[in-house]
Amino acid sequence: MKRTLMAAILTAGLVAMGADSSDKLSATRGTLEKWVEARGLVSKTRTDWQSDKETLQQTVLILERELKGVEEKFSKLTTNNVQAEKERAETEASIKASNEGLAPAQQFAVEFEGKIRALAPRLPDPLQDILKPLFARLPAEGTNTQMKATERVQAIVAILNELDKFNNALNVFSEKRKNAAGAEVSVETVYIGLGAGYFVNDSGDFAGLGTPGATGWEWSTQPEIAGQVREVIRIYRNERPAKFVSLPAVIK
């Protein structure tokens, strides 16, 4: 519409003025067309820029959100690293304290293992058989071992438990003993704790008692106690009601 109006004004001016040359009119028309074209180009550029501006703004918002997300993740990662480093330091301190605390236990284990080994020969043969698997868990004497102090103490405690259980009970075992002629005879042996033992054969003509010695148990023959020993065994097996039975004892 503006273009039509301008053309009308220009035409009217030309008519009022009289006559211009054809070349001037043509030049003026060309200039007007270029001006209109320039205005259209400016308008299109402004429209395109507005559209591009909105797109850029949306892109900026998206990038800002992504950047914020990255910053939050990085902050969490930094926090996690700090926490991990703190936990690592605490763990190392705990391990160090545990190792320092286990040093006395290691020394205790070494000393107590020696005492238990020295005691072993003085134990009854059946009890030694019971303890063999537990003694096998102990490191060889005088050797460097990588066995943990806790494992060594556990083995010692297991041995002490078996010793305590045997010592606080009456135990009966089938064994063999040599008679005066040197022949082996099948007997049943009653162990009263770790302090005394009494044996008797089936026929009741071979009996005796034993006590722990420095290198093992020492046995002596006393046929006269056969009846009492057999009576104890019957009571142990609930074949007789419980009662007091008198047996000789050796005090060292």
C-alpha cells in the first residue's frame, strides 16, 4: 500500500512539475524499487533475528540447566571423594589400632602354646587323641608363621575347653595294658578328671590305678580294687544306682 501511495505521489509531482525526461523517471523508479526492497529486507532480517533470538534464549536456558546439573554432580563427586578419603583414613587408623592391640595377644599365644605343648605328655592317652586335630592347628614350635593371632588364640581356647570338659567329668575308655607277664590285656579305664585313672579287665583279675607323670601316665597293678572299679563302670552306664565307691588315690 505504501508503495502504491508513493508511486501516486511521485506521478502527481511529475505531472505538476511539467515534464521530466524519461531517463530521470526511470532512474527514480529504480531508486524507489531499491528502497522498497531494502525496507523489506530489513523487515525480514528483523523477523528472522527475533526468531533466532528466541531459539538462542531457549538454547541458553537448556545449557544453563545442563551446566547446573554438571556442577551439582561434580559437587557430589567432590563430597563423595572427601567422604571416601575420610573413611579410608578411619579404616587405616582402625587397622593400625587393631594390629597394636593384637600384639599382646600374639605374645600371649606364643607363650601359652609352649605351656600347652609341655603339658601334652602328661595328659591321658584318650585325651591326647581328642586333642590331636587341635594341636595340629598350632604353628610348629620355633618357626615363623603367618597365622593370625586371633586364629592362634582360638586354637588355644579350643584346647582349653577340651581340657576343662575332660577334667570336670568321669570318662570311660576301652584300652590295652600290659600285665606282669608283658602281655597286652583289654581293659576298661575310668578317668576321674585329669588326676586319677582306674582300670579293670572283663574277668576282674587284672586291675590297677594310674596317675599323671612328667613323661606320661604311670600305671600300677592292684587286683584288689577290681570290684570297686567295675562297680564305678556299672554306675557310669546306669546299670547300678548311684552311690559312693571307695577307691585308693595317690597325691603328688
